[in-house]
Amino acid sequence: MQRLLRYLVAGLVVLVLASFAFTFQVRFTEAAVKTTFGKATDESVIREPGLRFRLPYPFQEVTKYDTRMRLLTLKVETQQTADNRQIAVETFCTWRVTDPLKFFQTFSSAGERSEEHYQKAEQALQANLRAAAGVVSKFTMQDLFTAETNKSKIPELEIAMKDAFTQSADKQGVKLADYGVEAIDVGLTRILLPEAVTSAVFDRMKSGRERIAKEIESQGQSQAQAIRDRANSDSQKISAFAERLAQDIRSKGDNEVAPYLALMNKNPQLAVYLDQMEFIRGVNPRTATLVIPSSYPGFNLLMPDSLNGIRAGQLPSFTTPESIKSALNEMAGTQPAAKPTGGKK
């Protein structure tokens, strides 16, 4: 029984060693290069994840590369701008392996492990990143630092840096595409200014802000003046329109009242009588109590004997108020009439 147990354990160990020697696994974030006697071809690249078979070492070897994005940063280095100002920049780039076969053929001389390949690749990429940082010399301080919103050319600088990064070649003329890698992004992590340059930048930004403030103030004053002028013009138009409308209403009223005035001028006593009756009708005894002498114009008609001795067709005797006579004379354009004494006219 113990002998059988030993055989089972030994068989299990042999099976584990055989699986380790004859199989390998590729994760979904990896790409593998399977070499035969140290040589690799297009068929040697494995991109699909899963379990794969191989011959044991030294017949075949497998090198796995992580295809996810990697970050490379370059320490602060001094660069000179187009206007001969010194600035210190810290640059970065993000990259990944896109062609495992080219990457293996270019950097496999660094060692057997993929980490050694990455280290050698980063050394080559750092040289490209230094060359890309030199693009700063094509821009002035005014281009990079400005007081106006969205006027800085730093985004244009980073685009130019990426172009320079991808086009740079090493001493053997090998470019980034020949490395089997792809540059995702290239840019500036930070920009440091010497004290003298910082003061100059702040002064320039201050003057730029003052200029913008003056422009905004001038625009505001011109707009305010335009609003005032437009308001004055509108008020004059409204006043002229109201005056014309009022004149039209007055003319229309004069035209409508002219026949009535002409009729009343024929019999002014009747006009005064009707005016007095209208006044009496306007008195509301429920809300007011008036004590007025009968000699007051219009109230003599309330006396019990006011109509005694009046024949048919004859008007009662009363005195025409001066205000009514003046109004009638002014509207009719006639001379003041003699005071009536009553009786038929």
C-alpha cells in the first residue's frame, strides 16, 4: 500500500513538471513570443489568451510582454525658449508594445527576461523624449504663458513634442515604429521658471490683464452710451407719437362737439337750463345732505313757486353763470351775450 502511494505521488510530481515544461498560459493583457532555438517568426507571436503547448527548454522558449500602457517620465531638464529664456521642464510619455515580434528582435539582446527588455526599451525612449523636449526652443515665453484665456500654445507644444518623439531616430537610424511600440501621449508634467524669468512672466501677465480690463471697460462704456442714445431716441419717438395722438383726439373732439356748440349758441338759456338739470341729477340724497340757498344757480328750480306764471313753451327766469357764458363765447368765438331777463326770446 505504501509503495502504491509512493508511485501516485511520484506520478503526480512528474505530471506537474511535465505540464510546466510543455505548457504555458497567456493572459488577456499579454502577448507572447515563442522562439525555437532562439529564432522567432511571425507565427511565433501569440496574442489570444489561453493555455498553449510548447517543447521544453532548450528547444523552445516563451517570452511574455504586457501590452497595457506604460508610463515613462524624464527628470527636470533646462531648455531655452525662442526668446532666449531659460526654463526647466519635466516631460513624460505613455507607450505600449504593439508589435511583440519587433520588440523582441530589437531588445532581446538585453537578456532573457521581459523586464530586461523593458529597461533597454526605456533607455531608447528616454533619448527620444529628450529630443522631443528640445521643441521648446521653437516657442517664446509669450506663447507659453499668456494672460488671455485659452491663448497658451502649450497644447501645440505637446503635439509638436509627440511628432518629434515618434520621428526621432537613434544612431543606427532606428525610429520608434521599428521598436514595435506605440506612443500614446507625450507632454509636460510641469514647467519651472527661474526667479528672474518668473518676475518677467508675472509683469507681462499683469500688463496683459490691465490691457484686457481697459478693453472691457471701453466696450462697456460704448455699449452704455449706445443704450442711452437708443433710449433717448425711443423716448423722443414715443413723445412725438403721443403728441400726435393727443392732437388727433383733440381735433376729433372739437369736430364732434362743434355741432352741439352751434346748437347751444342758438339758445344759450336752454343750454344753461340743461346744465343745471344735469347738476341736479348728479346730486345723490342718500349719501349727502346739502344746504344751499335757492339763489345758487340751478337750485331756484327746486322752489315750489319756481314755475308759477310760466306759460307753455316759456322757460323759467334764471341767471346765466359767468363761467358758462365765457365757455360758450370762447368756443363759438362770439362776443359776450347780454344777460337774459326771462320770457320768450
